[in-house]
Amino acid sequence: MTNQHNKNQIILRFEDEFREHREDLSAIRLTTDKYLWLGSDETSSIERLTYNSDLQLFTEHKQFRVKDFIDLPATEEQEIDIEGMAYVEPYLWFVGSHSWKRKKPKPDKTNEKNVSRLTKLESEPNRYLLGKIPLINGELYKTFTPEGGETLTAAKLKITPRGNVLMDALANDPHLGSYIDAAIPGKENGFDIEGLAVYENRIYLGMRGPVLRGWAVMLEIELENSSPETLTLKAIGTEGQQYKKHFIYLKGLGVRDLCLAGEDLLILAGPTMDLDGPVQVYRLEKGVHLSENSLSQPQAELDIPYGDGDDHAEGITLLDDVTSVHSLLVLYDAPARSRLQGEGDVVADIFYLS
């Protein structure tokens, strides 16, 4: 049975220069010392807020430009489209969507030009970033050497002409390869990563699409350094593949975010296409111990509200360290007008979990 009503709200306060992007937040993760890390699907930066217990909101906004830590495959002006974040000490991880996109019609264009825009597909190199950055005492570092320890270095998955070595490995996959070759946009049930969780040395990538006959896909990979600043895939499959696949029945929905809860995976599930809902949170019990090519049918734990053209849930993170109870913070892309307050505030929801 799902829980629809047991929720509260909290304000996220950004500096004025970021206020336009409070409407396109797409990734979120709470780390130690109550730092809240966020990504946007329209920028190439990572944002940090800090919980203020007196005001009972997240504030003290600080922006980190990813290019200051990792060499980008394209200019900073091209979005990374950060769709997932995770933290395993001492690294903050992030992932781009790895997706294609189709140009949208615009109200100031003629019908002829808008029809032409709908023929245009593009995929920007920065979208194929999967990286980690040392996170020490609330600050990000390109390199950091702890006293008496080994140097920590920001690194990214090796870039290739197809995007990166993960896309190369998947190119001939019997389930996903045809979607990659066809360059189907993410919002049209194409290849699109929108969730990230890290458990020990294993990385889980939740796929918004493709959804295959109602089954969502989650990839599992392990990485190793080929150089201090470059990561590559390890062979982990039973037949030497550099990835494992897991199939999850979310009643036709795709993965919109992942969140580690002990050894369980909380899955934010939503439409693969450009639709408002439905949106639910599922709990995949022992989700970090799945066998290769597993098929799972978890139960929905929460119904998440959605609007009419707005309030699209995009990110989730556990908030237990702030609320002192088992709870989940839900972040919305295209938030309703009622969620926008002042010059830089946006309201997120807190749901209490059983």
C-alpha cells in the first residue's frame, strides 16, 4: 500500500544569479554534516547548500564549476545534464544523461520552422560524463592528499567518439544496442540515464529509458583507474561483459532517480515520455545484491504528486540526518509557481517513510 499524505516541506535557498536554474534541478544528494548537493539539467556546475537548523531550511549556496575539477570533453557552455549524484566517502559521484535530445517547437517560430526543428537531433559530449570528485569537509578538490594517505584525484570515465567506454560496451547489447544506434531521444523512450547509486565498489545506473515491455533497466558496473584522472570499466559479467543488467517491473515507468537505503535501493519511477505522471517511489529490497540478468517486481512505497505541465519529481535523497526520522526529500523539475518564493527560494517535499 502506498503512502500519499504523510509529508512536509522545506525551502532550498539559492543565490540570485542561480534563480533561473532553481526551475531545472535534476539531481540531489545529502552528505555528511548536512550538506545538500544538487545538479541541474541545464548547467555544467554542481551546487551546494547547507542545512540551517535555526531557520530550518537549506541555504549558504555555493557553486562549483565541474571544469575546475575534471576536463570537460566540450566547452563549459554545453550542459552536462547531471541526472544523478551519489556519495561514498571520500568521493562525490555524478552522471550525465548519456542521451540524445530533439529540438522543441518555440512559440516565436513559424509553423514551418517548428516542424523543421522537430527533425533536429543532437547529443552533446558533456552529457556522457560519469565522474567522481574528492569531497573533504564540505569542499570539492581536484586533488587532495590526506595526512599519511594516498592522493585522491578527480576522475571521469574514459571519453570515446561514441561518448565513453560504457556506450562502446553497450553498442552491441541485445537489449540496448539498437536504441543507442538509432539515436532515439531520451524523452521518447530512448537511452537515458537518470539515476545513480554507489555501494562499495559497485555503481548502479538507473535508466529512464528504454523501458522494455513495461520493464525498466538498471545497469551495474565497476570502475578502475587507467590513469589518475581516467576511469575504465572492469569485466564483471559471467561472460566477461563490462556491465550487468537488471530488469525491474515498475508498471511501465522508467527510473528517474536512485537512492541507497542500507542495502535497499529506493527508486523514483516516472514516465519515459514527456508526460506528467504517474510518479511513485519503489523499494527494491537488497537491491545491491541482485544476480546478473535479474527480474524484480518491487512494491510501490509512495505516490508522489505531480502537476499539469509542472511539478515533475526528478531527484530523491534520504533526509534522516536532518529530520531524525526515516524520511525522503523529493526535488521537482519545472516546479509549480507556488513552490517559487522570493528571488531564489524553491520548496521541496519531505515524505516520511515506514
